[in-house]
Amino acid sequence: MELWQQMIRDSVHTVDELVEKFKIDRRVAEDLDEFFQARINPYYLSLIRYPNDPIWRQCVPDKAELEDWDAEEDPLMEDAMSPVPNITHRYPDRALFLVTSQCGLYCRFCTRKRKVGDYEKISMKGLESAFKYLEEHTEIRDVIMSGGDPLMLTDIMLEKILQRLRSIAHIEIIRLGSKMPCVLPQRITPQLCNMLKKYHPIYINTHFNHPWEITPESSKACEMLADAGIPVGNQMVLMKGVNDDPAVVKELMQKLLKIRVRPYYMYMADETKGANHFRTSIETGLNIIENLRGHTSGLAIPHFVIDAPGGGGKIPLLPNYVIHHDEDKIILRNYQNKIFSYKNYKDRNNPEKKNGKNGKNGRNGKLKLKELEFTKVELPVLEEVEN
Ligand code: SF4
């Protein structure tokens, strides 16, 4: 047995352990276990510094999960968009492929609480029909392996799946959604990296939510993947009491870049049954982006998105930098709230477009003095947004 497998075995997961280790009332612990089981492996457990800290909140069952049921079990309608077991086909050229129900840690905020951890709900029996669907749908050029966590599979099983996917000519990109580099970095072994790099182009999206998760172990894991030629991106979920603070997110993003992980998405938490206590206001997220843009490298700034309820897909959100926009120009503010005007481009080969509605003598030439003066105006500093 490999070290990471032993660590899964040594995880905190029984009601007795929850009662003893975290002083959870036995009846509550039993109800929580029934709703969504616990799995806290020794590595992630060692990152907890004090009760209810940002690491604790992500992994220790909380009675709030039993109280905030005012949401859907499947908010993203993944099951409704599943043409065959194990596949969700929402976007035109890519498909989600669930290959296991198991994870290295069961995150209390998980959107797939309804099926993660349950062998019956994501079953290997569905793999054959999933492969057949992928073979028949030639428009699918990008497959995202998820679950559960695909790196819970053994190297041998994972390689079988990768071989099969690589035998499908129209599949160009294979992505793995894995939290292992963050929650159980011991899973990233030289053998795994050597195997994965035979099936390029492979991308991994991982899932760090707090700077305390960047440790010597997780740094080494991410660097090993990068050295194997695998671009690693990060998908952070914005969560109350975990990372709803601009300074925390900035530190996380900067530290991720140092370990060669590119910040990719920052999600608003999904409206998920039993996970609503993690949700923050949208203004909290916009304020975080406002505090990143211009204040640190663009490489460190993730796309801030809402995965739209009802299966609408990811929709980006930005603080409003546009003050005014017409056919001649756009008036913008920068990160310091200074205002700038940018002339719209007119197609020189098309006189009608060139002159615009107002003709040659209209407003397509120089900016008027009033607008130039405008560039020197400074807006008052934005008020801090409270959650
Ligand atoms: S690793 Fe992903 S799928 Fe597994 S419990 Fe955490 S969020 Fe859910």
C-alpha cells in the first residue's frame, strides 16, 4: 500500500472519532454522518491551528449543515444534463466525466454532497456507456475528469482510463479536477507524474482555498506536476470564515504563483443544500477583485464567476470599471479611481463607420477639452463593503 492510501485509511471518519476529537454532540454527529460523511486525513488534520479556523471549517462537520437546507441538492443541474451515467454535457465542446465517488478529504462545502462518497451514485459500472458517449460525440474536444477525485484511483486504473480517452481522436485536451495537491499532496508521486506525462496535453485544476494550505508538502506536489509539463490551475471557492477577506485571497494568489499554480477561478459558493452557511455576499467577492486588480500582478487574478443555478454555466463578474461608453469613446476608471478616456476605433476603409453618425465634423476627432479635464478628476476612495 502506498503512503497516501495508508493516510486515507488513517483518516478521521467515524462518529466516535468526531465526538472524541471535535467534541461534537453524539446525536448531531450521527445526523451529520447520515447526511454527508466525514473524511479528514492526517495530513489535512495537521493543518488545523485552532477550533473553527479556516482549515477546520472546510473539513470538520458542523451542525449548521443540518439547518441550512434552503437550496437544491443539485444546484448546477449536473444530473439533469447527464445523457448517460458519469457524464455531464453542458457546454458544446467539453464534457464532465465522473470517474469515482471518493475523495482524499470530504469538504463540508462540496456541491456534490448528494453523491460524493457514495459508491452507488458514481459507479465504475457507468464507465463503458460514458466512453461510448464520448466516442460518438465528435464535438467533444475537452474532457474534464472529476468525481469525487480522479487521483483517488490507483495509477493503474487511472492509466486505463487515460489510454481509452487518448484512443478517441477528437479528444484533444484531458483535464483532471483534483484537490489532492492541496489536501493529500503525498498522492503526487514520481510514478504518477511519469505516467501522466505520457498522455499530454494534460491539465490539472486543483483547489486551494487558504494560504495555510500552501505548505512544503503541497508546494513540492505542485512543482512536481509542473516539472512533468502539466499546467496546474487553481479554483478557489469564496467562503465565509475561510477566505472572505481581500488580504487572505491576495496572499493565497501570490503564494500559488510561487509554487507555479495559476489562479484560474474564484467561485461564488453554490447554493447547495447543507452548505449555505459558507455563502458570502456578491459584494464581498467584487471587493476582493477590486483589491487585487492593479494591486498585484494580473497573473495572480482569477476570473470571478458565479456558476449559474439551473445549469447556466459560469458567468464572470467584475467590479464596474466603465463610467461611460458610446460609439466614440469609453470612459474608464483605473484601480486608483483615476478616470481615463479611450477613443473608439473606426474602420478606416469604411467611411460611414469612420465618420460615425455625427459625420466628419462630429465627435470622432480630438477629445473635447471637457473630457480631457475629466481625466484629472479623482473619485473618492470606495467605501469598504461589509458582508
Ligand atoms: S474534493 Fe471536490 S468533490 Fe471531493 S468533497 Fe471536496 S469539493 Fe467535493
